[in-house]
Amino acid sequence: SGILYPRESESREVVSLDGIWKFLTSPTEDQENGFRNKWYSTHFEKWIQMPVPSSYNDVTVNSAIRDYVGWVWYQHEFYVPKRWWADKQRVVLRFGSVHYTAMVWVNGKKACEHSGGHLPFQADITQLLLYGTANIVTVAVNNTLTPTSLPQGFIQHPNDTSRYPPGYILFHHDFDFFNYAGIHRPVYLYTTPQTYIDDITVITDIDGDVGIIKYVVKYKNKLMDLSSTPLCTVTVFAQNGTRITSVIGLTGKIHIPKANFWWPYLTSPTPGYLYTLKIHLNSETGDDVYRLPIGIRKISWNATTFLINNVPTHMRGFGKHEDSNLRGKGLDYTLLIRDYNLIAWLGANAYRTSHYPYAEEALDMADALGIMIIDESPACTIDYFTDELLQKHKAVMTELVRRDKNRPSVVMWSLANEPRSFRNESRKYFSALVNLTKSLDTTRPVSFVTSQTADTDKAVQFMDIICVNRYPAWYSDSGRTDLIQLQVKNELAKWHHVFNKPVLVTEYGAGSVIGMHTAPSSMWTEDYQVVTLKEHFKAFDALYKEGFLIGEMIWNFADFATPQEYIRPGGCKKGLFSRERQPKMAAHITRWRYWTLAQNSTNI
Ligand code: E9O
């Protein structure tokens, strides 16, 4: 089945279930309590209030909730119009994401379950609903990560009773961001008719100034058998709403003469140009209409260059996180728009969804503004490569491509961040994963992000583009900013010469505590972060002349929360912006550089 974003139309209604839900945690030592006592079949007796969407961790003042590991429970009451039943509507309950494992009941009956904290899931709940009285939805959420989850996490039960009370749980993971949990993204109810558009796949291409749209529409039919195939009409509208052309058929190819192509930010006066594809399905059970925004563009690459619409393109950007004060990883529209305002202010044209798939609402903005996205799976820092993990990883890539395949902003798939790809087992593992991903999508490059070296990495050979994280003068040769140029130039050149592929720097940078200054610069000051970036800029300029560097991404867009550790002064401080999204000195020099690069680029 498909997982189209819920959109209102003349045949579909969308109702948001976001708001304040009831919330409680299971007793730490009795995780089965809620299941045994069927908390999903009655109103919660005791609860606190919890916003949805949001992480639950930082909303209260209780460290037991912030640091909770195990099952928490959410509950909410809602009504649906009686006419949905009368009109024989199919009703779907859809979660944008719940971290990490979720079980959902509607009126005491199991509706669905899902594991994986960053991708949508849904269930047809038509038969579970009560039409004319209150409905209750209950969601049990478990944030525990295991050796076979993506990302991996590890639970320990220490048995040294002189240091830990009996039953004490220690939880750790090898990635540095806080494992926020809860109902992180919007919850929607939406309706469709009995025969409905289930999925749409769009692939675009260009030929001179002609845009080519190839599409496939899949429909499903709920109850009775249809005696004839539904009629599918596809109409293309320009961004200003003008109707351009219509074709008929569940699959087809549309030519748009003198098309407005989708261009990255600052390479055209109309970056992120979107057409609308209106799909109209007419069957004996009625009409279904779905409107999909699409961008017409072509991606290509060779041994040195990455091209959008046949124009060599450099990425200027950073890695990000879904992270903010109080909300944790919960979607927040104010934060979302603030971030895109800052991205535009910087003159950036790209970012990586480090280290998991981001909210669909965030990618909508990238589509519309022309921000290129490296769409990353949640496989951060995987250490052990087992068959079981590979099966999970394949399933996640399948879900990710299914969700994001039609997005013009998504220009590359990232299978993982910093896996231990010096291990021999990583060879077979990633070769299988690359093959799977390429079988799902032939139009985008597939890669992963390595922190190994050209000599030790066993899996980078399967990737289309070499993505490297490097921290000279921070994690190695700390304090020695005078070495940055030499090391960056030599290292990146080596990657290219060994593998004969384009190279992208996906992480570099330094931590700075906002407001801290020294002269000469020293680690953790804003001055040091500025010097670190400037030295990299000089190295990159030299490498652009050699022709194989396709972009630069700073770690990180903004400061973010980490577990409490003595090496982290209140979180990761490598942000260009503070966690409150105010600029550090480094943001200003990055802005100067990115606008200069944009103006010098050949395709402006
Ligand atoms: C992943 C990112 O999420 N990369 C880490 C970042 C960090 O600062 C983290 O926030 O912890 C850096 C990995 C460093 C790899 C460089 C290897 C060179 C060592 C000699």
C-alpha cells in the first residue's frame, strides 16, 4: 500500500487529532502492567496532560519522565461525523511518526502497530469507529532501542547491588543526540471513498526546455468487486493555478513544453517551482481526487560532478536535527518556518536529514523553496551487522522511498551515518542495501556517510558519491587549526583518487559556547569555530578548482540536546545557531561564504 500525505479534496476530508492528550508512564519495574490491565479498553484513571505532537521528555519538571525507558501511554477522545458512515466513507487514522515502537487501539480494539520512530503509519479504522458517540484512541509508546533497531541502543541490567538498586536499568547508545520520544508528528483522521487512489509514483525528466512527467497511479477498492477499471484523469496545473494539460490513464507520460524546472535556491528567480498533479479517479463507487505537488527536474552524476537539470551543482549547507527547547523532536510550525528563514538568510541550498527521516511538513518546505535534501535513514552509528538488522534496514529504506519518492527536494538517499564500515561484514551488508535501494528508485544517487578512511572503509566502494565526516583540529589534532588546510586537501583528494567518485563533505566544524571569546582563539570559543570554518573554506576553494568536490556541509545547523556527558557542555555546541535559533559569529561568516558561492556559481 501507499502512504500518501493526507490532503483534503472534493472527495476527502482531513481531521486533525493534535492537541492535549492524556499521558501516563508504566511502573518502571512492571512494564506489562498497562497491557495486563488493558489500559486501552477504559478511560485512564490517572494521567497528566501531554501535548501532541511533541516529545514528552522536556514538558514536565520530572527527571523520571525525561529519562524514562519503556512503555508510556497516550489517550485521546474524539468524535466523527455520522455522515461518514451514511456516505460509506473509508476512514484512516494516520500518525506522522511515533518514537519508537507504537501500538494503537481504537475503542479498545487493536488498530495497528509500528516500529521505527521516523516514518508514518496508518490503519483503516472504519469498522472500529463509533458514529454518534465518543471514540477513544489509545497509543502505547516504547522508546527502547535494541541491537536490532535502527538506530541501535543497548539496555544493561547492572548486578552490582553495592552501586545500583535491584532492577536498575542503564540505557545507552552510540549516537550523540538525545533519544527523544513520544507522538512526534501530526495525527490525522482522513476519509476516502470505497475506491480510492492508494499511491502515485512520479518520475520527471527534461529534454531541452520540455519537461517530462511519467506517472503511475495505483488504486484500491475496499468492498465489492468492480466490474470495470476506474477511469483516471490526470491534470497538470502551473504554480499560479493555470490548467496546462490533461491526460487519461492509470499510467502515462506528459510533455510540458517550455516547462518551469525545479531549481535549487538561488540558481533561478523561481527556485522550487512546483506544479500540481490532480489525479481524478472515477469508478462505479464514485470519484476520488488527490492533488500532488511535483517539481520537474533531472538528477545526474558522474565521477566528478553532481548535476541538476544538466547543470553542475554544488551543495552549500549543513546537517540538521529535529530538536528544540521543550518540544524535543516534536513538529512545531514556528520552529519549522524559523529554520527555513535562517536557511534562506544563510544562502544555503541543501541539508542532510541527519540522522533519520524528517517530518513530511519539513520536506514540503524544502520542495517549495528549492532546498536539496539528502534523505537519511535512521541508521546512525551502527556497530554490528547482522542479517536481522539488514532485514530491518531494508524494510526502513522501502518505507522511506515509498514516502519520499515523489519529492523534487530529495536528491540523494543516505543509507546510514558513520557505520563501523571498517568491519568486513559491512561489505555484504551495504552492497545488499545499495542494490535494494536502487531497485526502488533509479533516479537518485545512493550513498552513506563515512567517518572511516579511504584505506579502511569496506563499503564506500558501492556508493555513488563519497560522503565524508571530518574534524581536523577538533577530534584529531585538537587546537591545531594551522593543520586544517593541509589535512583537508590531502584527505579529500585521496578519497577521489582511490574511488574515482565525486566527494561531498557532510560534516566538519567545531563546538562553540555562544558568547565565549578568546584571542587568539581556543577550543569552545566562537572565535575558534570561525577560524575552523575559515580554514576549511580555503581548502574547499582549492579543491573546487580540482573539480571533484561537490559540496560542503557544516555540522551543525543549530546546537542540539545530547545525553548528559562530561564532554558536552549542555548539549552539542557545533551549531551555527544556538538552540534558540539565534546566530553565532560562525553564522555570519557562513552567510558571507554561501552568498558568495551562490553568486559565483555558473548556473545563477
Ligand atoms: C556524527 C554527529 O551526529 N558525527 C560525529 C558528531 C560529533 O561531534 C556527531 O554529532 O560527535 C563526529 C564523528 C567524528 C568522526 C571523525 C573521525 C576522525 C577522528 C580521528
